[in-house]
Amino acid sequence: MVSFFSLNLITAIAYAQPNTPSVTKNGDSNQPVASAPAQKPVVNQNALLPLQPSTVATAKSLKDDTQVSLQGQVIRALGKDKYEFRDATGTLIVEIDNQKWHGKPITQQAQVILIGEIDRESDNQVELDVDEVRTVPAQP
């Protein structure tokens, strides 16, 4: 009798095997015959889609830790990695670590895309903890 643990162990070993086609000998001609390759795992394509741009007004109403993308300008430095960000709907405090700038200085007029997550403070203040800064090429 096979126990549940043994069945799980057998399944785990089977999945740990490399995804290379197995080769067996054809009984008649002694020629190798390849079996069908293993199925590749299904990837959730929706998880790979880029975030749709949002607005400051919308971002302020989102829940803590929600991923968001904002496009606008960083209009001033507030100190200690904090900046004021502005788009057409308002302003928001953003936290951008120095390495996220990749050594690229920007002006107050430069359009940037900030990708990060909403950070709701205990006093219900909303900030954006920035994971990535992208500069938007100027339109001619």
C-alpha cells in the first residue's frame, strides 16, 4: 500500500527531473526514438503586463502596498530621499533611494514615470515608495 507521503515524494522526484526528452531503442530497427517533450509550465500572462499609468488623485485613494505607476514631474527635494511629485491631478510625497536615479540628474520640467507601491502611514498620510524611475523622452 502506498502512503500519501510516498506518493508526494514520488511526484516531487518526477518533477525534479530535467525536461529533456527520453530516448528509447526501437525494438525493430534498434534506432533511438525520442519521446514527446515535457509540457512547459503555464505562465500567467496578466502578471507580465506593465502597470497602467495612474494619477496622484487615484493613488491617494489606493490601499497600502498597491503597485502603481505615475507620470509627471519631481518638482523639489524635501531631504532624506523624499521628493514632491506632481501631475495634473495633484502632488504626492515620494521616496526615491539614491541608487534608483542611476546617476541621471533631472530638471523640474522633466517628465518621469515612477513605479512603486503605496505606503500609508499611521496618520493616514499617503506616500509612494519608488522601485523604479524612468525618464520620458521629450516630445519634439
